Amino acid sequence: MSAEAQAAPEPPLPGQATGNSIIEVVRRRFEAIKQGDVGILPVVIGLILIVGFFYSKNSNFLSAGNFTNLMTQMAAVTTIAIGVVFVLLLGEIDLSIGYVSGIAGVIVAELQYPDGSWEVKGIVAIVIAVIITSLIGALQGSFVAYIGVPSFVVTLAGLLFWQGVILYVIGDRGVIVIQDNTINNVANYFFSNTAGLLIAAVATAFFTLGTIMGVVSRRRHGIVTDNVVLIALKLIGFAVVALGAVMWANKERGLPFAFLLVIVLLVFWTFIAERTTFGRHVYAVGGNAEAARRAGINVRTIRIFVFMISSGMAGLGGVILAARLNSVDLNAGGGTLLLDSIAAAVIGGTSLFGGRGRVISALMGALIISTVANGIDLLGYSSAIKFMVTGLILLAAVTLDAISRKRLERSGR
Amino acid sequence: MTPILETRGITKSFGSVQALTDVDFEVRSGEVMALVGDNGAGKSTLVKCIVGIYPIDDGEIQFDGKKVDIHDPKAASNLGIEVVYQDLALCDNLDVVQNMYLGREEHDVIRRLKEPEMEARTAKTMQSLAVTTIGSMRQKVASLSGGQRQSVAIGRAVMWNSRVVILDEPTAALGVAQTRQVLDLVRRLAEQGLAVVIISHNLHDIFEVSDRITVLRLGRNVAVFERSETTQQEVVHAITAGVPTKVAGIPTAGAEELA
């Protein structure tokens, strides 16, 4: 069953010579870090430090109640940050996401409002809101892709314009209350204990099945597979985290629907980014747009789709936010939402220079930002401290990105 | 032996600038044809005309003995003509397999990538080219040496059943050992039956690797040399002071006597 036995009849293919023992895997990872490819490591270390610090200050920090709180708090920012990851992968930026998310909030609120004009079902309202915000992205993306206006300027104009639209539509009413249960449940529904555990179990089963099928497929093609021990550890780790998180949340209100939604979105967009031709082309355009163009990739289409993803995910995030407040008001999409979402993607390890990053970094960055905000609130410090700390973390993340980029360039001899 | 790719009387001008005048060129399967000339001699223009980036004003291109119209690089690819440009056009942030398949990824009905298939075929291609220096096919191209990057770019060009590979300055900016690797690779391509066109300024490399040498000067044919029957001085003379000759395939004689 060993890899050597598989390759026995023919001489091994080039690029397959390096072993897959644990020592070898660790050594390669270490080499990669030295060359500047730090991956997700700094985020994990940072997260452990932050959690450790707040826990030592206040043991309530890790309580089940605070844990479920955190899961719902970070859902919207994580959702929006997923879209930001795609835009950053292209080396572009989208500043309009804050108010585009506000637009989605206004759309669902208006569509469900029981004044006899629309009164559509909650789920339909949500779908319409996401479609319209995606079209906003297509419009903004077209300016970038076809006319070549820098995305910074196009989306800055979007930021102003959509803020204006929100103020115009809400107008004197000041606030629109959301009474539709479907919409409100997006942020306020908690699964029962059994349902939560069942979901975690099914997720673990699928993850295990997928991993095993991947290994079998590689074996069949005579390609080196990951170390079996490491694969087993990864599977056990996944099961422990999934079941553990649900059990912890079950001590309070249970697994929030919003968090499950975030996980589903993360899995879906990770699949799109890393397993499909579209995702591959996004990375290619972000890495070397000219090379991508010469390879026959339609760079314009890719750009427009990415801006659609960014706006659409912002719209979905806006729905979660509106559902959490059970209303939209004149501040919808404002405040620190835009900066938090971009910061989440960057802190999570997605490069501002394009071509490097993963969808999961949206979750990691949002975790860091949310735990810091949550912890500082818990300790009773002011917002002033919160802003300063978050600012410093963002600076550290961007500095790390710039350094690793330089190292990567240097290691390419 | 008939040439696989042949151009006859290619003429191309940009406004008032006559870039190519009545240029003939040919390459046969299994040979390395060098294309040399000073800056502005028309080497790159000729290549771009062949692969359809520039439309030609006059003349014709024959492939496999048949006249063909090549309107765009895709048409050239479909015939089996691939170009490796000097900048290689690789994505540094992607690994070897991802670069080899860039824009032509294998996927199933839901556009899911077939990674194991692609990795296996990449490894086989590299094996057939005897490129053994790349540690892992999942290594990012950013971490490869110049020679390895060139190997990836060439591997990408030959993986698609191509029959003519055009290499633009493949050894520029490479060290001695790296140049060695790439020249060996070029030789191997010809041995596998491909027609190889190599554009280079480095006559030393050209004499090492090519079978024949076509010299252009000021957008015109000057000479076609058999490598075994000529010297570097002779080629240098043709590059710098050669007199146009219309008849391709009859080497040195015309150019020499007129000069």
C-alpha cells in the first residue's frame, strides 16, 4: 500500500521523488515559510495569543454564552470579507461593499414591509436583494474591466452613490422595521441541540469522505499523496473542532443559523476558488494578467464576475446585519463595516498585491477582529482602545504581507 | 524532405516603415532552425506574422505543404504552432502544474478541475523532456530558477501535441549551467521530431544547438547557412553586412559572392 510499491513497475516520475514522511513534510513547510510563504500560521498564532490574553483577564471570555454571541457577531463581516478576498486576489479593491450591503438591507426591508405595496415572502426578498446587489457589482466591474477606470475610484464613487441612495429611500422615516420571520431568523435562529450535533456529524462525514476520495484518486494516478498520519490527524482535528464547537454552543442557545450559513458559504467559495477553472483563472489574472490573457483567459469576464461576487456577498452580509437589528436605519452599511471587512480579509492573510490568499482568510481575519472587539467590550475598555488595537493588528498584517512578498520575489532566483 | 512550416514572400509594413520585405523562411520537423539578425532585422515581426498576431500584407504561409490562413494565436495553436516568448508569461503565484495547464485546464461537467490527471500528465511531460531538476510539480513557479522556469514554459508549449515550437531568446539572462540545461532541452525537442525555431543573439549558443541558420537583415533574407558548413565569422558578416538574396535554400553562395 505504500507509495513506493505503487510506483514500482516504472521509474518514478520527476517531481515525485521527495518523500512524504512527517519530517520531510515539516521540513518543506519550514522551507516555504523561510521563502516568505507563511500561509495561515501567523493568524493562528495571533488568535491563540489574543484568546489567551482575554481569557487570563476575564474567564467569561470563553464562556458558552459569549461564544455563541461571537459566532453571530462575526457572521456579517465574514460574509462580506469572503467577497473582499476575491477582489483582493485580482489585486483590485472594492470600497462600495459597506453601502452596497446597506442597499441589500433596505431592499429586503422595503420588500417585506406590510404596507400593501410589495409584501413579498422573506426568502424571495433575500434572493432579490442578492441579485440586485450582484448587478451593482456587474455595473461597477464593467467600468473597471472595459473602460479601465481604477477600481479604487469606481468603488469610491459607488460608496458615495449608494450611501446617497440609502438616505434617499429611507428618507424621513428614519428606520424601516423588519417583521418578516424568515428574514429575522437569518441572524436570530438557533438550532436545537440534536439538530446542531447532527449537522456537525454530517459535515464531518462529508469531509472524511471527500478527503479519502481525493487520496484514492491521487493514488490511482501514481502521484505522491500526503502523509497518512497527517491526513488522519487532519480528519480527527476537524471532527473535534466541529463537534466541540456545537457542544460548547449547545450549553447556551445552540448553533446559530447565521454561523452555519457562514460555514456553508466558506466551503462553497473555497470550492469555487480552488477546485474550478474559474477560481484558477482568478488567481492567474491576479498573479500575471498579461500571461493569463495570452493563455486565452477572458480577463474582462473574470474581473466582472469577481466584482459581482464581492457585491453579492456584501448584499448577503447586509441581509444578516438587517436581520440582527430587525430593521434598517439611516446608518445601514456605514460605520466601520467597510474597513472591518477589508481588514478581515487582509489580516486573515490575503495579499493586497493580488494572486495570493484563500477564502478561509475571511473567517480567520473576522475571528481576530471580532475576538478583539468582543474581548475589549467584555473588559469594559472604550471604543478608542478597540480602534487602536485593531489598527495595529491591521498594520502588522499588511507589513507581514509586504515582507513575505519581498521574500518570495527574492527566492525566485 | 518538405518543410513543415514555410513562409513565402512575406511582406509587412507598419505605416511607412517596411518591417519585412519578401521574406522566405522554412523549418523542417526534427531540426533546430536558428533565426538571427541584428536589432530591427525583423525576427520578432516575422514570428508574430507566423502566429497571427500581425496580419501580413503580402505573401503566404504554408503548413504541412498546404496554404493556411492564421488570423490569431489560437489558430496557430490549433495547427500545432506554439511560441515561448522571452518573458515566458508564467504566473509566479501558481505552481508548475497550474502554469502548464493555464487557460486549458482539464475539468468535468461542473467545471471542477481534474488535479490528479493534470499533475500526472505534467510529470510525464517533464519526464519525456528529461527535466529532472524540479523537486515538486506542486512547487510555486516563483521559487524556480531561471532555467527551470524556461523548462516549464517550453514544457507547456510542447504538451499540446505541438509540431512547431518557436523560442524567443530562451537563453538570455541565464547563467552557464542554466543555459546548458535549456540547450539540451532544445536539442531533445528536435530529437522527438518537433520543428524548433530559436531566436537568439548568442551565436555561441546557436552554433551549439541549431542545424540551420536563417539570417535576416533590415527585413530581408540575407542567407540560410548549414551549421556544419559555416563559421561564426561568416554568420556575423551576414548579420552586419549581408546583401539581400531572394532565393532561400541556396545558402552562402549568393550572399558571399555579392558581398
